[in-house]
Amino acid sequence: MKSFLKYSNLQLKIGLILLIIIFTIGFIFPLFRGSHADEWNSYPKYLKPGIEHIFGTNALGQDIFWLLAKSIRSSLIIGLIVAFFATIIGVFLGMLAGLQGGYVDRIISLVMDTFIVVPSLPILILIASLLKGQTSVLAMAAVLILFSWSWPARQVRSMALSLRERDFIDTACFSGESKLKILIKEFLPFILSWSAANFINTILSAIRMESTLAVIGMSNNSLATLGTMIYWALQYQAMLQGKWLWIGVPVIATIVIFGALFMTLSGAQKYNATKRGQLA
Amino acid sequence: MLKLSNVSARYNVFDYYVNVINNVSFTVNENEIFGIAGESGCGKSTLLKVMYDFIEYPFEITSGSVELESAGANGEINKYKNGEIRNRRWREISYVPQGAMHVLNPVTKIGAQFYDTVSRHNKSVNKKELNDRIVAYLKELELPPEVMKSYPHQLSGGMKQRVMIALATFQNPALMLADEPTTALDVVVQRGILGMLSRVQKRINNSIVIVSHDLGVHYQITDRMGIMYAGEMVEIGPTDELFTNPRHPYTKMLINALPRIGDISQKEGISGTPPSLRSPPPGCRFASRCMYASELCKKLPPCKYYISGTHQASCHLLKGLYPKLQPEEAIPRD
Amino acid sequence: MKFLTYFLSRTLTFILIIFIGVTLVFFLPRLMPTDPVEIMLNNIQANSSTMDADSVAQMREVLTQNFGLGGNLWDQYTAFMRRAVLTQDFGPSLSMYPTLVTELIGKALPWTMGLMLTSTIIAWVIGNIIGLLAGFRKNKLLSKILESASIVLYPLPYYVFALTLIMLFAYIIPIFPLATNVMGMPWSWEYIKNLLYNSFLPALSLILIDTGWWVLSMKTISSDITEEDYIIFAKLKGLSKNKIMWNYLAPNAMLPQVTALALRIGTVFSGAMIVEILFSYPGIGMLIYNSVLQSDYNMIVGTITISILAVSITTYVIDLAYPLLDPRIRLR
């Protein structure tokens, strides 16, 4: 703990504090409360904020605060699932492309570049429109994973390419170790440590994609995420009616979550660098 | 005309110090080539930085002074101390850094990089004329004028090194510092570079300080030499004398390790490694690897002894044989 | 020679990328478990009054024709590719019959390109300059403040800013309009003023977030390069700080940023899309959105294909600019 305080920086501290707050709201608080608080028409509509309902209620009869908690939870869980699978696929394909080279590399690279160059939102909208009304969470996640694996794959591929040239790999090769062993013992540590850092980035990108789709109504509207919360607020003209809490709360929550995750990420990177003796 | 007196310097790392230079004193005279030799990590490149007044945090000088003396245009003598020397860069003192491969901007033409350095000192000359002068000078140093329009990656290592030397000597500085000018070049190119340096020196009669771990380089062109070990100057003297009559055990071992034509004896390396400069030993820094080391050597640092007019060495073994250079005193180490 | 090889290989790559992208657009509707014709029929019936059985059958015929679903898969594919890439004939828009899809796209595309290119260029230039300064003078307070600001801005989704700006400057302090409504004849002074007035908030939403990204990435690059030997030597040469920054640091730091710009065009386009939808800005993003809401199949396919083409070509052009700036690739 002492060494943590010694090497940590402001970014990391603020990021972690915010993350803890978010986690508490999203996961701990609901344990003390039934999960029906976000069902439609649970409460009278358009109640002003008070002790019973911290942020008031909205046009659908939901308590905004508990709706927020549920949305945070759903958004984070979707983000985690998508990031998890996308990272695994991305790392695997990236390593395959970088280490194998030749045709395998060219084909994987081509597909990778296609997913990076081609704008994702139009295609996502196309898919969403074709699945109209039938978007289960699983289908949503599968589609998001499809568009999230290409960035990690690209990075891992270039890492694999540069690692392949390095001397200690040649040494391992010459000493007769099997290719698989080389892969596990030498490459994996590098790539895993990078993936851990990049994981947060992938979570952010997944949440970004999902919420962007949701805001324009292309996601599953009955699922409570930060994006759908904003969607319903827009549908009911929250801004026009001056219901600032309804539309403002999820927007601010989004900003806080993204900020917290990213600050933690970059703070952690700085922490590592300081610990290794590379002064800022 | 460059005098270092009792210079000590250290690096300030996070929470400790590395004492890279300890109580170094010597003089570089006019019209001579002075060599600094030693193994990797002994502090020779750092010493050049001190001489060039390139002192930036976390590097700091803890004691001593550097004085540069040069003859001005009207014959007057100008003296500069450390702190002022940096203003005289490229005028009275210039620097050829280690690794010419990496010190050139990869995306700009050589000509432009040459021009922006020398234009500051030739404000009265117009652009075209200055460029012509540069091309003419390059030709003297056997570099074709196409070099001006080339990018660094289009030149070979040897050519890049020549460009750096051209840059350093264009203003005819009284003192030129060269850090490992021939390392990473093959022997044929090496000979060419050394020849170039020697010709330049003879032409403008300036002084050159050459840092190299390769004793062969020193033997070829230096007039006087200093041997460095673990941040200290252990022996200084005329090159010939150092090679024929080395007095410090370290110098002896270095010279002995050099192969010569016709010499069929077994060559011995020097076992062991230099001491940590974070917490250097109290006595002579070479004691742990020295075959003549005694208990006194390990406890007390040696003082300097005159071997001859220009030849000095620091070793306890010389006590009584030669006159002392300065009173014996324990040098404080932190 | 090296440049020629580079040029050819990049061209081939991009042709293949466009090819794969458009193929995707072709196959996706056919991979769905649902029949697009049925969905279209249901939507049409839902939007307008119910039709009798005969009309439905007729409608189905027409739609199947228009969707190009007649014939076997290979025929459909070749017909589609020919239409999409060569002739760019997507047929008439179903919701704005009989206006041709290409005509509608032609009107909308300049809005999107204008918005996107302007915001991207402004963000890239400003972001890189700030990043360059911040990386070069690492320890100054201003640099740290800018870095922290960028860290907060950069990861955010584009809609967050769009909504915040709308809330702040269209509702609470109503300076800017809610929906885009540009008046006046094209290119009259009144038109230009109106255009800028309406485009300000949408552009700002894009610029703020993009600038954050460029500042952050440029700062990393430039602070790394500052440690390089040739920068240190440039300082030893006695060059002024400004000269070092603009003549030595900037040309080198810019190179990876040009590549990064090329890779980011797809993301910026998606961002421009969402901003258009939220501001009702009459660009191609708005077209895609509306066509999806109205199940206008021809338009959906047309707009998405053109988007893929536009983005790929822009990326390609920027990508080709790289060797012009890096002499190590341009010359042997």
C-alpha cells in the first residue's frame, strides 16, 4: 500500500475513486433494493426529486436513480462481455497473422483492415434494422464483438511482427524449442500485459458502440442501458419539457464512467512507468 | 587552453547519486591531439559533456572548474569558465557526438541541416554564398556536392561521420571534441576518418580531443593521452611514453592486451568488472582488479606522481620512486 | 521504385477492402433469419392502411424485383456489384418515390463531407500543434492541464457532446438552432452565414472530441521524439527552441499522425452520422437513418454503399500522402 501511494499519481487516484463510486451505485446499492424499480409504471410519472426518489421519476413511471443504477450495470456488463471475447479473438488472430506470415497474414490483415476502414455505424445500423425488434442481448453482443476485434488484432499483429525479429526469439529457435513452447513462454507475457491495458480501451469502445446505437433507437429498447435511457428521454422530449434530470443524469453518468475508466487506464500506465524508474 | 581542475560530477537518480566523475584534472594544450581512453562506462563520454558544457539535470557538477582559453581575432586572450562555454559552441569549441548515424534529422536534407547550424555564425554572408562555401569545404574533405541534397539514410556510415566532422570544423574552432569517431565503422573507413582528422588538425593547427575505447586509434593519431578508470584519470602523458613505459597497473594491462605484429605471447584479459559508482570503494578504485594491490590500496585513494614533465599517474606503488604532484589528502566521497 | 511498389500495393488493398465491404452490404440482408420483403411489407402495411391480398402479392413482386432477389445467388451478386460499383444505380427511393436514390445522395453527400472534412482538419491541425507543444515542453503546467483535459474528452462517444451542446446552447441558453434550417440561395452571403450558424454546434461536437485524441497521441509521439539523438544534437547545435520544434520535431512527429488520420476516417464518419441525426443535419447520415426508419430498402443499400466508397477513398488518399512526407519511403 505504501509503495502504491508513493508511485501513484493524481489521475490514477481520481479514476479509481470514481470507479468505486460507479461500481457501488451499479452493483452494491441494488442489492438493498428490489430490481423492479426500473419497470415501467412502477411509480407515478414526473415526480419531482425528493427523499423517496433522489432524481425523481420519468414519463415511463421509472425511478430515475434506480434506472440509472440498472443502466450502469447493464452497460458495464455488455461492455465486459464484448471486450472479453473481442480481445480473445483479436489476440489470437493478431498473433496468428504476425507469427505465421505469408498468405495467412495477408488474408487476416485484409479482413482486419476492412473492419477498420469501413465505417462501423452504417453497417451496425443495417444489421440492427434487419433484426428489428428481435435484437436479443446475445445478438447485440455478437454484432459488437464482430466490430471490436479488429483494433486489438492490428496492435497484436504489429507486436508479433516486431517480436519475431528480436534476438531472444532467434536464440530460442536455435536452441531447438518447439514453436508452441516459444509462443507461450516468450510471446505471451508481452502480449498479455499489453492486452490487460488495452482491455479497458476495448470496454470503452464496446460501450460507445452500444450506447450510440441505442441513442438513435437501433438497439433493444426494452433493455435498460445508458444509451436506451437517453433514447427514451429523447423520445419523450425531455429537453423540450425541461426534464433535465431525465436526460442530464445518463449523459453525466456516461461522461463519468468513460472518464473514470480512461483515467484509471492512463493512470495505471503512468504508475507502471514511474515504478520502473522512468520519471515522467 | 582547456583546463579542467578537480572536476567532480554526478547523476541525480530518483533517490541516490551516481558519481561518474571524480576529481579529474588535466590540460589540453594548443595544437595537439589529446586522447581519452578507457573501458565502457568509465566516464569518458560524460567527461566530454563536461568539457562541452552540456550539463543538464539530472547531471550536475559538484566541484571543480573548466576553463577555456582562446586567442581572439585581435590577438587578445579570452577566458571562459563553465557556464559561459556553452555560448562559445561552434565558435571556439565544437563537438562530434557518438553515433553519427542517429544525430541527423532523418527527414531533412543534409544541406539544410548544415546550413542552419553555420548560418547563425555567419549572419553577414548571404545564403547562396554560404552554401557555396559549404560545398567547397565538403569537397576538401572528399565529400561530393550531391551530399547537400541527400537525406541521411542515403549516405553510408563513413560519409555521415565525415559530414559531422565537416560540420564541427567549418568554423575553424580552436578545440574540437570527438566522441568515439570511429566506432561502428570498419577498419578501412576508420583509417580514412583518422586521416581526415589528422589532416584537418595540421591545416588549422587547432586541438582535438578524441575519446575512444580503442587503443589502436589513440596510437595512430594522438599526441598525448589520458587513461580513465571508474570516473578517474589514472594516468596522463605523451602517447609514445604511455605505450612504451606505462606506470599505472591498469595502463600496463591495457597495453599488454594489445596484439602487435610478431608478438606470439599469450594475451590476458583483465578479469573482474569496474566498481559501482553509486557507492565507490574507499581506496583506489582499481584495487579489486589490480594484481599488485595491497591493503593500503584498498583503504586509501592514491595521489598523483610525476613520472616526467608531462607524464603523471596515480598509484601507491609509485610512492618514493617519483615526486608527488599534490599533498596527500583523503578525498571525500559521498 | 520503392514508391511505385508502395503505391500499387496500397491501391490493391483498398480495391479489395471496398470489394469486401460492398459484398458485406449485399450479403447481410440475405443472412438474416427474416425475409426483407416480408418485413418491408409488414412495415408498409403498418405505416399505411392495410392492403387486399392481390395488392400484397403485387407489392411482393415489385419489392422482390427491386431488391434484386430474383434469380440465383450468383446472378444476384454480379448484378448487384455491377450496379453498385460501376453504374451506381440503386433505383428509386421507396419512401420518396420516384426520386432516384443517387439524386438524394448527391444532395446529401456534400453536407456530410463538408462537415466531416472541416471538423477533421481543424481538429487535426489544432490537436497536433497543441500536442507538439505539450510534448516538447513536458514539464510545464499548461502541458499537464491540456493533457488532463484531453484525457477527459478523448474517450467520450460523440453523442455525449452533441447532446450536451444541444442542452446548453439550444435549450438553456438558446443561441443556436435545434434543427438545421439553412435559408437563402446557395452561396449568397446570407446562405453562407446561415450555413455556418447551423453547422457550428454539429462541427463543435466533432472537433472537441477529435482534438482530445490528437493532442494525446501527438504528445506521446513528440515527447518520445524529444529524447531522440538528433533532437538533443539540434539543441547542442545551438538552434532556437522554435526552430527545433518546427523544423526537426514536427516533420518527424507528423508521420505517424498521418497514418493515424487515415485509420480514423471511418470512426469520424460514424461520429458525423450520429451528430447529423441528433441535429437533423441534412447529410448522408440523416439519409441512412431515415431510410432505416422507413424501411426504404433501396436507399438503405445505396447510402451505405456510397458511405463505404466515400470513406475508403478518403482513407486511401490520405494514406498515399504519407510517402510524400517521408523521404525514406519516397527515395531509395
